[in-house]
Amino acid sequence: MSRIDITLTVNGEPRELKVEPRDQLADVLRGPLMLTGTHVGCEHGVCGACTIEIDGAPARSCIAHAGSCDGATIRTIEGFGDDEIMRALREAFTREHALQCGYCTPGMLVVGRDVVRRLPDADEARVREEMSGNLCRCTGYRGIVRAIVSVIVARRHARREGACR
Ligand code: FES
Ligand code: FES
């Protein structure tokens, strides 16, 4: 099968790649780009383990053709570095026992960060709803939801304190 040339910006770095039209982005990230923090579970868009950001929005990399992402800006779990929300979420996941095997965790963190960023006033029910597309076979979700809600609440308090100064 003939290969096509694509250019991606991945975690801030321009990358030029040759891919087959059928290649999924998850496989390109994990294979040639060696970004194995993106996990692959169901491989058909159901579990959310492979969630990354494409052009700033969460997306399932197991059902995104790499060829159709030509020119896109990609951020994987490795690319969040010192992002303030991600740092708070990592700490909260540890504190709230929000992972066991960790297989779902990269996808949970990417989606959880997006929820915290987009919905600063979300309550527990809304967080549950927003996270319902990410599956975890270990923890039973309580710790995951608790962790995300705790970050939202802490940021809300910080906002209020800032407004009162
Ligand atoms: S591996 Fe992509 S959604 Fe499950
Ligand atoms: S922690 Fe094991 S699948 Fe979620």
C-alpha cells in the first residue's frame, strides 16, 4: 500500500512521518513516535484509554486515521508537563486512590483536565456524566470522580479568595 507524508506537531515538536492510509493515530504515536503513555484498550472508540488532544480537544486516537490528522497539533499524556490542572489532577488521583493498574489513567487524566478547564462549576453528577465515556475495570470510578471534583472545588475556592482580596 502506498504511504503518505504527513506533518504533525506532537507535544510541541514538529514531526514528519510516512504513514499508510489505514494507520490509526494511536499506533503511530505508540510505534514510530514511541509515546507509549497513550494506551490502547478496545481499539474501537469505546473505552477512552487512548484519549489524547487533537487541536486542543480530547479525541480517541484509536479511531483517528493518522493520514487525516495531517497538519494537526497533538498532545499526548507525555506533553502536559507542568500544566497546572494536570499537576493538580495527578496529585488528586494519588490522594484519592483513583487508579489501580493505571491502564485507563492517561485517558482519564486527559478527559478530566478538559472537564476541569471547561466546567469550573461542575458538580459531582456533571463530572460523572462527562467521564462516562471513559471505562475503568479496576477502581469503580468513585476515586476518579472524587479526584476530579476535588480539583474543581479547590480551583473554585482559589478563585473566590482571589476575588475577595
Ligand atoms: S482504545 Fe480507543 S477508545 Fe478504547
Ligand atoms: S485503574 Fe485499571 S483500568 Fe482503570
